[in-house]
Amino acid sequence: MTSDATTQPRHPRAEHDLLRLLAEDRPARELSAVDAPTELVDLALTVRTRIDALRRREQALVALADSARDLATSDTQAQTLHAIVRRARALLRTDVAYILLYDRERGDTYMEATDGSVSAAFQSLRVRLGDGLGGLVAKTRKPYWTADYPHDDRFTHTRAIDDAVGEEGIVAICGTPLLVDEEFVGVLFASNRSPRPFDRDEVVLLGSFAALAAAALVKTRSVTDSAAALAALSEAHETVRRHTEGVERAAAAHDRFTELVLRGGGVDDITDALVQSLGGWAVLVDVGGQTRSAAGDPAPTESVVEPDAVLEAARAATRATPHGRTWVAPVAAASELLGALVVGGPRPLDDADRRTVERAAVVTALVLTFERYAADGRRRLRGGLVTDLVQGRGRATGRRQGALAEGIDLREPFCLAVIRPVDPADGQGLARSVDGAVGDRGLVGRIDDDVVVLLPAEDAAKAAERLARLVRGVRPVTIGTAGPGRGVEAPGTLYASARRTAIALEALGRAGEHGAAEGLGFAGLVVADQPDVGAFVDGMLGPVLRYDAEHGTDLVGTLDAYFAAGASPREASRRLHVHPNTVGQRLARVATLLGAGWTRPEVALEVQLALRMRRLLPAAPSTPRSTGATGARTTPASTPHDHPRQAPHNRCHDPLALDLTECQAAPRLALALSALKC
């Protein structure tokens, strides 16, 4: 029996021609033109097709390798994203390429990077899972493509997506998921503004590139598909080694942190231990933006650790998160942010390092919470002491010793301040903020809605100024002070006076300011516990009274006549029996002595009150009234002032400096208040 090989005809010349054309890489049309049996031509064309496919695959692999190198040189996430869409557009030769990233918090995707796009609406698009082609890819984690998206009923069309796609002019779309170790990152698209069917080779090519892009985005791997295949065993071994080393390092760090806490270590010890474990540097920023602790070398600059940006990143994170070239871990207790732990250094952090940073942040939160509890306990103790001192609760000896233990010797002069927020809504937490600002300089407590501060001082006005500087950065407040006082019973009296002063400041439209009763003018007599009429009169009229005493003039009498005449110089001259020019000259001298602003209504009122209150003082000096121009001799005067209130001179030898208790003037003060009402 004869075999098939011996019965079929041979065509050696045709076979030679076909093989030669294949060897010369001739196109398919030349193969088809060879005079040979159809079976041989079809076989040659099949070989030609496979060679072309292998060549396209080779070109695709080369393009993927180039893309991997391009992605590896990107420093930031933004650069990586733009490199991805640029390469994807070039790989598939499409009009537009873009990326939707997955938003874990909102459970949808959002447009993050585009190349070739011209529509602002398209560039700001958000897509829910399941909506449109991209939403379907995100939901199923599988690639989808269409030659004519606007008319493809396989997808769930929404108005927002269709309007954005229509504005961009997109027709054909191919989308593939970005996956890394089953973790969904987003969707990569290549699209055309005209109908175009995507073949499976193109879909596979885009999927392969998407794998590289996803790895670059999460910064866990940056290898090409071919390199991953060749080095799979080596990579697996390295992964196991790194994981084992990381677990051991994280466990050792955890043990170290625990030991530090048990030994009473602070935040400095934790940051030092963290740097010893990871290398690089670490900085703890508290919720106020201040650096609480720093360790490592070289120390970071403010451009690397920007407090506001770091705290914002910590508020948005639930665990250690990349922040530029650093990592930020929130330091939180329950839902309250206490600060942020920032770490950086020469090498990137792996998952084990990330867990170590997070454990350090948790232990730091515990330490800060312990510190807060201790501070709150001390604050409550000091606040209770302030309440006891003001309200006179408990034994006097115990109150005195308690104040002395906190640095306040009640045998020495001290002042008391009442602090009230300008906006009542700011009252929450005001005592804690003031206590933090005052520190050990005084005792801070709370009585009803008032924050009370007791501090060593010999002058209430200076104490108010000092306290205002300390709490300047807290929030707008009104501060009334009283003092000085001595003794264990003095705080109660000073509190009443300081509170009246603060309320008076608010009533006078001076909320947000600070001062003592002595600085309120006549209003100070009303709120003071022991009104000092002599000091008020001296503060308003002292320069004029002393001028009269030294020069034998009667400027005070001229002032009396001027106000009695309804502030008319002509009428005053008639009453004084002098020429109007004389009155004008005397008033000019008064302006030189009291300041140019003495005729302002609010100042003139207090000058008139001082003139009336002066009559209540016993043995008020009587200066002769001048009946001529000599009544106001022109002697060189002191430097003019804009306001008549001047610091009292040494009142120990001044007959005007008389306290109400020395002249039995309480009834007279009542008369003066009645006169004011009239």
C-alpha cells in the first residue's frame, strides 16, 4: 500500500518561493501572488499573520517597558498620574486618555488625570459604581469597551456622564481596572472622538499597562510584566524576607514603646525610639501647631513639616498616610485629634514601618491623654482653690497654705482679675485656654461664667496689661482687675470689684479691653469698693490745681464759670468781670495743662464732675480769683497732652489725695451721684 506522501504531487519551486518571501519579511499580498497550491499559500499567510502578531506583541512589550521606566522616574503622585495617561494615549493611539480614582470614603470614583481632554466638566466628573462604562468597570473589576458609547445600551447612562462625554466629544471608549493585589485603585481609559472598534490585543495591552500604572500609584511595586515574570521566585523570597523582618521590627518597637510608657516615659522618649527603629527623623506636632517633640538627624525644615498642612492631613486620615515625601499618622483619642506624628528619611516606609508609626502614634496619644488628665486634675484643684479663696470656704489656714503651695503668698500684694469673653459663644473652654496661657504665673479658676485669675502684683492696671499680653492669642476677652490686696480674706472683696470693673467696661462700650477701676474715670468711683474721690479729682484737675497753687491764678474758677455759662467764653467773662480775651487766654492755658481733648463731650463731662466732687473734699485749697488779665500768668508749661487723665503724682504729701474714709464722704458721694443724675 502506497503512503500519502508518495501519492501527493510535490511543488518544490512554489515552496521555495513562499519560504524565501517569508524569510525576506515580505507582506501578505506578495505571498498571495505566488503561483502555488492554495493550501501552501494559506499556510504561508498563516505564518505571516503569526509573525505580525508576534511583532506587534514585541512592540507592545517594548512600549510597556518604556512606560515602566517613565513611571519609575516620576517623583510625585501627580507626575505619575500624568505619565500614565500620556503613555496610555500613546500606546493605543487614541484622542483622549484619563483615570478615575476610587474614593473609599464616598464609595465612588472621581476624575483625577486626563491627557487630550478639553472639557472642564469632563475633567471634574464623579462616577458612581455601576454608572456608565467606567462605573461598570469599577463595580465588576473587569475591562469593558465600546465602539459607540452614546448608543450602546449595555451601559447605565446618566445625565451627568452623558453631558460630560458629549461635551468632550467622546464616542469610542476602552476601560480597564487598576488593581494591585486585588486592591481596587481606579479605572484607566483610552477613548476616541470617532467610532473605533477596539480589538482584544488592544484591550490586553491597555490591561497590561494598567497593571503597571496601578503598581506605580500605590508605590508597592514598579516592575514591568516581563520583569515580574522573570523575577517572580526572587520577588516572592524577598517579600517573605521583608515581611518577616518588618514583623520582627514592628514587634520590637511595640515592646519598646510599651516599656517606655510603663516606666513613665514621655513623648520625647517615644519619638527617639521611633527614630531608632526606622531611622530618618520624627516630629510630633500638637493640635495647636506647635512642635512638641523632634528626633533624628538631619532635623526637618518648616518647608517639610508645615503644621497646618500636616494637621489637615492627619484630620483626613485614619492611619499612617503618605504626605509629600513624609508620612503622617494622626494622634487621636476617640474622635478628638491631639496632634500629628510626622516621619521622614532616606528610605521609603514599607507596611511594617507603617504599622510601627501607627503604634507610636497610639502610644503617643495615650501619653498625651495621661498628661491632659493630670493637667485637668491640677487645673480642677487650682480652680477649686480659687473658688475657696473668693467665697471664703474652708479654714483660713488651709486656704493660705493652699495658695502658698501654688506659688501665691497671700501675705504679699496680689491682684485679682475677672475675664469675660466678648462673644458668649467663646466661653466654652475659656478657663482651660487662659490657664494654659497664664501657666504658673497665677491661679486660674471659674466662678459662674467668669474666669478668675489671682496673680502676684502691686498695681491693678499693670496687672491687667500683663494679663492681656498673656491671653492675647486665646480669644477676644474683657479683663477687669482689682487690687492690690493682702490676706486670706482679700480675694472675695477684690473679686466683686474686678467683676464690676469688667461689667463696667462692657457697659461703656469697651468690651475687649482691659483695665482697673482707677482707669475708668468717674465710672471707677461707682464700681470701686472704696471710691477715692481725691484720686479722681487729682487725676482730672491736678495739673490745673497745681498751676494755680504755684502761680497764684484761679484757672479752676475760670473752669467753673465756663461750664456754669454753658461753655460760653463770653458769658463766663461777664460773670468773672473780665474781658472775653482774658477768658480765652485762661482756657488756652487749661488746654495746655489738661490736653487739647479736654473739651470733648465725654472728657468735659468728667472735668465737670471733678469740679463738683472737689467741693465735697474737706479743706480744698482756695485760690484767689483773678479779676484781670493777670489771673493766668503765662509761665512756660509742660508738654501738652491729648487727654486730661494723667498718672497721679506722689499723693502722700498732696492735700487733695484724700480717701472717702478719711473725710466721711460716703454721704457726699451719694450727693454727687444724685447731682450726676440731675
